[in-house]
Amino acid sequence: MKIRYTLFALVVVFAMLMAACGGTPAKPAGNEPAAGDPLADLIKAAQAEGELTVIALPRDWANYGEMIDTFSKKYGIKVNELDPNAGSGDELQAIRANKDNKGPQAPDVIDVGLSFGPAAKEEGLLMPYKVSTWDTIPDGLKDPDGYWYADYYGVLAFEINKGAVANPPADWADLLKPEYKGQVALGGDPRTSNMALFAILGAALANGGSASNLAPGLEFYKKLNEAGNLVPVIAKPGTIASGETPIAIMWDYLALGDKDTFAGNPEIQVVVPPSAIIAGVYVQGISAYAPHPNAAKLWMEFLYSDEGQLIWLKGYVHPIRYNDLAARGIIPDELSKKLPPAELYAKAVFPTLDEQKALKEYVVANWDTVVGVDYQK
């Protein structure tokens, strides 16, 4: 899962170098663009570069495993997969730390929480690029100049290991019950994780707070911690399956993906807490210092093509061009049937950029003193 942590510097740079060694192998020659392909020149330029470096893309997150492998096979481009457990803040730090590096330790592209896109643009960390399907990305979810653009979204849910939890919680307030001692976990470090940040907002809304009154959210987690219910471990598939973090607050698409992957061993129940349904949008961007800028642009073209959008949909995320795909009738029935009910998303709250910025600043400034739980990478 896409965990959000702090701690970078030399340790992470070393980890990134090690991770780069295990990138997706390139296909041999034979991936030439078809005659008349409008992307022919870009494809050739990307293939001349030969590589693409991504970061913070776990293979079980939003079906990125299939996405990476399909791209690599389709174009014959090696994909270096850096630090899949990095967070949005770490991704920006990776760009900063590798401005002068042209090797596989420097990320070409990033996939970050919505608020991190404008921040990266403001800092000069991104280059503009508009994909050929640009007009079908909804206005308001893309930078007008092409520096960042939304890619997919989901809602927060409780991923529950039914073998370890006899009476699954149905809503936010239930998490405080004594029966869940040592069982509740976040899917990231709230100080750097977009998903965990939204979990603070969800608790705030469910406890009388708002996007401008976030104190009830941190108070909720303070109570969870004091009751012994909050586990100081980042939840991921292995800890959920083992029962170490049997109740995890995750994006619905991650929970649904785990439910498929575990195939009943253990049995997973996915609950969307009704008192506060929080939706989160992620965005893409190309590093202003990308060692492989053409491969990065081709990657974006692939992600935002019909093929790429449907690969994301298979991972239970709602791709940002979902409405366009639906209007043209190209979403397979078997995919539509696996998605949560549409009325669920109709009730979701989508925090604005300003609200997300305020959320991030508030949690970073107050998490340690109010909740006092630290997460080690």
C-alpha cells in the first residue's frame, strides 16, 4: 500500500539505489510505433532513453503492478521501481535530493496526494505536460498549465480481518470500544501520508468537527491511543492478514484489492463508515529534473489512455476519466459490477485544495503533542 513516512536523507537515497536494481526488465526490440500513431515521435524518443523511474508505487496499490508491466511490455522500456513504501512528502524530497543525478535513483514521475501537486509546482519541482486526453480530465482537477493532473480517487474504509475481529465496527465511533484494544491502525504516518491525513479529517467530521475545525479529529486519535486501541504500526497487507493490525483505515480500493488477493484467507470485510465518507484524489506530475523526460511523458499518455484508465479501474479506483469512459460505453460490465454502489460516492466529501493544505499544516503541527504516536520506517 502507499504508505506515507518521514525520514529520508542518506538512508532513503541508499534504499532507492537498492530498489532501482530490481526494476521491470525491458522487452527486446520490436516495440516500434504503428504507422500513423500520433505519439510515434514521443514513443521513439522515450525508447531511445530506454528507462523510466517511478517511486512510491506498490504493485498492490491501484493495480500498479499490471500498469507497470503492461507499459514496459508495450513500449520496451525498463521501469525502475523506487521505494514503493514512500509517501507523498518523500516523493517530493526524492526530487529535491536528486536534482543533479541522472541515474535510476532520480524519479521521473510522481503520484501524490492532491495538495502535494500545487506545492510541488510552486517549488519548481515539476515540468508541464498535457496528455492527449487532457480535455476529458475534469476542470478543477488539473493545473491549467499542465503541471499536475488528477489520476484517480476512492473513499476511506475500514479493512477488517474477520478472523481476528469478532464484531466488526460499523462506524467511526465504534473504534473506541474496549473490544478493539490493540486492533486499530492507520495506513500511513499522518504527518506525511495523504491517506492517514484524510483519516484525521474523517474522524473530525464524525465527531462534530469540520474542515476548519480539525481538533475533534486529533482528539479522537488521542482517545484511541489512550485506550490502547490505536496500534503504532503502519497497516499493510501482511500486518492485516497476520492480525497485527486487524482493523485498518484504508482507501476502499486497497481494502477491496486485499479482499480479492487474500481470497478468504483471511476473510476481509470492507466497511465504509457512514457518518463521514471522505474521498481522496491523487495526482500525477513529471519531475522538472527527470532524467528520462520523454519516457515520463509517454508514461502519462499511457496512464490517461483508455487502456491505462481501465487498468486502474480493475484495481477498484475510480479513474479521473471515468465519466468519459462511461459515456462512451467502454467500461466492461464485469468491472462495473465489482465497484461499490454509485450512491455511496454521491455522499462522499471531497476536501478542497485549501482545506487539504490546512489539514496537512494542522496535523503536522499538532500530531506529536496531541496524539504522541510515532511511526518508524
